Amino acid sequence: MTAEAIETGPRTGDGSTAGTADRPLRIALLTYKGNPFCGGQGVYVRHLSRELARLGHSVEVIGAQPYPVLDEGVPLTELASLDLYRQPDPFRTPKRGEYRDWIDLAEVATMWTGGFPEPLTFSLRARRHLLARRGAFDVVHDNQTLGYGLLGDLGAPLVTTIHHPITVDRRLDLAAAPSRRRRASVRRWYAFTRMQKRVARKLDTVLTVSGSSRDEIVEDLGVREDRISVVHIGADTDLWSPDPSVAEVPGRIVTTSSADVPLKGLVHLVDALAKLRTGNPDAHLVVVGKRAEGGPVARAIERHGLTDAVRFVKGISDAELVDLVRSAQVACVPSLYEGFSLPAAEAMATGTPLVATTGGAIPEVSGRDGETCLAVAPGDPDALAGALDRLLESPELRARLGAAGRERVLANFTWARAAAGTAELYRRAIAARGVRR
């Protein structure tokens, strides 16, 4: 079901919309990770909660470290983990006084044995918290925790967002693993996906962000298609907007990427940059994300002699990030797969022309090749280099694609539309719970 269908809403026998009570809803929005500067989950929680509040709903975000950054009017309840992956001491062993209960012990034991414990342990803490506050919320919205603790009665109906199945990440990481030992480590790290698969199959109401993700959820997780609704997310089009006063930097390409996550395809973009610079020595890359030392991307940069042509930035403000994208002649999404691609929508919203792969849901966001973007097959450095070169060499093409991309985002991908569709899904879940009772 599309966002437009959700906004229309399901209808009862007399033609009225199900769950039509106009009163504001009390929403618990759960996020086991909320960092708005690394990955899309923190961005999703921040912007969705703000727009739900603007619609008049009462939204309380319940999250663990790294805690989300929220806008004014949205309270945060901190449900602290042991924060085992924090910087500068990731994979740390907590001191004796930090342990509070058996959940903390399970978190450390899983980390010690090479697993990733946070989806399970956050779900257990969230369950305990929600049951202690039974009656405080009309609906609980889980942002892809998919932990055992969220099964059963939570005192309110559960709506779960699955951006895309993490089993996709697992497959790509296994394919990129260079040794048997590394593959064993990857399998252990992703052991939590077995839990997520079991939990997902038991959910009545699943929300996802693209048709591609819906298909992957059905295929990989075994969720019934009639339980999944699609509500597209989008960009903050007031923040992500064109500004002619920001000067273009000749040859600048910008991308958002976790350096050594194979799914993000950054190594292929580095290879493409090396090819591109043989004919365009001004071409250079700015990566919004953390530089990974010693991994495939770092080795590719060194192998191609691109140390001075690739720069990583992180921890910058929203305004600085938007100006960085505005200053680029081209934005690029080189991912092998995406469940949606917020960076694509945000870059397009600024009027910056886009080169993007056709991996996963990216074409749903970026649109048709030659109309709103230049599209290439994932994992193909030659194709990436060719598309980047076309845009860098043609101011007219950049202007046309940039303007068309902005119009596409305004028409289809805004947080206000996402919040309206999500709120209607909440009302349907509440109505369905009443019918079951």
C-alpha cells in the first residue's frame, strides 16, 4: 500500500474511515540507536517525531545511546544501555559498578562472544519500561529493533518500521569477507537477524519506506504482504533547498557513506574517481562519514594515489552539511543496495544533480535516468566514472537534472507526507486491536 492509499485510509461498511477519532494520539517512538549523523535511523526518528508533533500528536521518543537529537517539543526518555560501542573505547568491558541487572550481563556476554546484543537488550528494557507505564500511550512505534521483548502485550498496539531487512547487509558483508575466519565473524555478528526474522513474522502491522523494501521483507523475513504498508520518507525541504549564494566548487563530488560497509559501495566510487581524474584533474570527492583506516576504501585511496583528492568530514552542523552539498557540482549515491536513500532525496532537494545506482529502492527515490538523475548499475566503477564525467562537463545537464530532482522531492518525498501517512497507520492499528479485543 502506498502513502497515498494510507492517507485515504481503509473504509468500513458505511464508507467511513476506520479509526477516525480526531483526537491527538499518544505515541511512544522506540529507537535502539539514534545517532542522527551516522545512518538513517536517527534521521528518521528526528524528522518523523517533529512532524507528528506538528500534526498535534504527543510523541515521546524512548531511546538508547547514541541518543537521538530531537527538535523542540519532542521529549526524550533515555533508556540507557551499557554503551559498549562508544568512542573512543568501543568493545569496552564495563566496570563492576556499571552492571544493574541480568540484561546488562546478557549485553556484555553477547559482545564478548562476537555478537551484537543491542536489538535484544533494548527490546527487553523497552518492554519493562512500557509495562510499568501501561495506559500512557495509544500506540507503540518500534524503529527496527525487532527484539523478542516487543512481542506480546505492551499495553498498546505495536507498529514496526523495517527500513530494509538487515539480512541484506549480512549477505553483502559475507560476500566481501576475504577469509573463512572473517566470514565466521560476520555470521556471529549478524546472529541477531535470526531473532529479527522470527519477530517480524509475528507482527500485525509493519511499515516500510519503499516498494523494494516491502518485497525484500516478504522474501527475506517471511512477513505476509498484507501486513506491510509503504509510507515513503523524505527530506526536510525547508532545510535542504537551493541557495544560489553558495558557490559551486569545480570538480566537487559529494557522497554520504560509512567507509567500509560493503553495501554503501564507496570503494567503487573511489575506483571511479581514479578513472575520472585521468581526464578531469579537478575532480575530487568529499565523503560525509568517518574515515576507516586500513580497510578496503583506505587501500583503494592509497593504491590510486588519491590521498589529496578524497576528504572525509563528520560531526558538522545541519547548515554546514547542506552548504557542503550545495557546493558540489554532483552528488553521488554509489550504494549496492538501499532501502530508501535519504542522501539521494536530500541532495535532490537542494537542486544538486545526482548520479545514483539502481541498487534496491534508489530508483524509487531518484527517478528515471536522464530525467531526474543519471542512473548506473551498482558495483560498476566504469559506469560511475562515465556518468560523473557527463555531469561535470555539462552545466546545462546539471541545471536541468538539479531542477527536476528538486521538483520530484517536493511532489513525493517530504516528512509532512510521511507523518500523515504514519499517523493514519497508527489509527488503523488501534482500530484493529479494538476489533480483536
